Amino acid sequence: MTFFHKSATQRRWQNMISGLENDSGVLATEVNEMVTLATEYFKKLFSSKQFNDGVYNEEITRAVKSMAPLKASGPDGFPVIFYQKYWHVIGKDVSGLCLNMLNGRRDIGEINRTNIVLIPKEKLARSMNKFRPISLCNVIYKIISKVLANRFRLVFEECIEDTRGAFMPGSILFGEASIVGANNMKRAIQEYEKVLGHGNVDLDTNNQVGQLLGVRISNNPEKYLGLPTIVGRQKRHAFVAIKERCMKLLNSWNMRLLSSGGKEVFLKSVLQAIPVYAMQCFKLPSSLCHDLEALFSKFWWRNTNTGKGIHWCR
């Protein structure tokens, strides 16, 4: 239990927001000042609109059944699974409320209450744009949003065919997974470069843009989505980050805080899960597997007080 208590305490300390900066760079540390600053910030981002087209009971029921049951609850305190399990009891009343709001017969402001959790994008974040907001809405609000999303999905399917590619703001290019689809996508990207001038860029301009944005310029990135793009003959070097990450976690914990049960959970749930992502795409070298096994065995068998121990199983 000490291990989990220490983890929760450390995580809470890291996520604690001690101050926020406004647009002028003035730091607010009082709770009331931070609440006012956050409220004004999100008022500029969010707004609500009415939906006056006809909506039916079947759409409400379909939306409830398709929602994730165990997402974090909002101000009402009820998770989605409560509505799904007891829909035969409360479904009629909930559907009536949602229909009245969707069809403009009742003000949605009655349930438009949201708990916003701020997740820092970087360490020691101060300004509001350095936090990622996570909205914990009431389930009724989620149901209404789901109905609207399902309506929009029908429109998008009519506008964009599955076998065609399209550019959408803030999205990506997609198309049919075939040779013809790949050639079409390639021609579309080349035409896009010609029109907007996103083709070849000289080295000086490339470096200036990189310095302005604070990014590293590379024609051959070493990693993509956390995995090496090229694995040469030295496979051990390509995956050395996995071993370093395991060693970093092992060195960051005080062994005296872990009981035998805590060590087992830490070993199975944390350490052994680290190489799984890479193993889905690559076959790890046997030497690296032996090194990881040695690290895990040493962690499991060594004495908590002395740091020494005997490996009884081979």
C-alpha cells in the first residue's frame, strides 16, 4: 500500500497548479484569481447553439448504448453505465428531456455544467495555453452531443466517399488502401505542393523556419511514434532506449517503500509492459531480452534493505 500511496502523492504534487499567468504575463496565485482567469479563458473558446431539427427516441437510445460506460463522471456524479443498465427505468424521462432540448423546447443551460480538469503539457506550466483541458460533462449533455455527432456523421458520409481522398481543415488525407488509391494520393499531394508552394525548400529557409519554430531539422528522423524508423545491423543500439527507460524507473523508486506484493505489481504492470509496444512491430534482439530479464530478476530477488540477494530460479 505504501507504493500506491507514494505514487498517488507524487502524481498529485506534480499535477498541482500553483499559479496561472494572464495575457499580460501577470502571475495569479490566489484560488479566486485563478478561477476567474480560467473562466474568462474558456468563455472565449466555448459557446452553445440550438438544434431545431426533429430528433426521435430511437436516436437517443442508440446514442446511449454506443457511449463508453466507464468514462469519468461529470458534476452529476453518474457514469454512463448507470444510464445503460437502468435505461428500462429512466429511459423515457431521459429521452423526453433530451428531445425537448434538442428540438428547442427547453433551455440546454440547465444541464450545461462541466468540470474542467487541466492537464499540463509541460513541467511547471504557468499560462493557460500550456494546459490541455479535459471536460467532464453531465451524461445528459454527452447524450445530446452524441446525437448531434451521429447526425453529422450521416452528412459526412454523403459528402465524402470511402474510396476518395479529401483535404479537411485540421485533418489528414485519406483514401482507398490499394495501389490505385496510393497513386491517387501521391498525385494529390504533388498537386497540393504545386498549388500552395509546399515543395522543395532551400537549406537556408529550412534552417530559418526550424529556428523560428524551435524544432530540429532532419531529413531522416530516427524515431516515429516512439519507434526507430530504420533498424540496421546493430539492432541492440536501436532499442537501447527500452533498457534505459527500465533502469530509470528502477532507480527512481526507493526499494524500502515496496513490499513483495508491491514489487510484483510494479514488475508485471509497469516494467514488463514497457517493451510490449516495440515488440508489436519488431523482434527484439536476444541480447536485449537477456539484459531486461537480468534487470527484472535482480529487482525481484534482491533484499530490500541490503540491495543484495540470490537468484534462486534459472
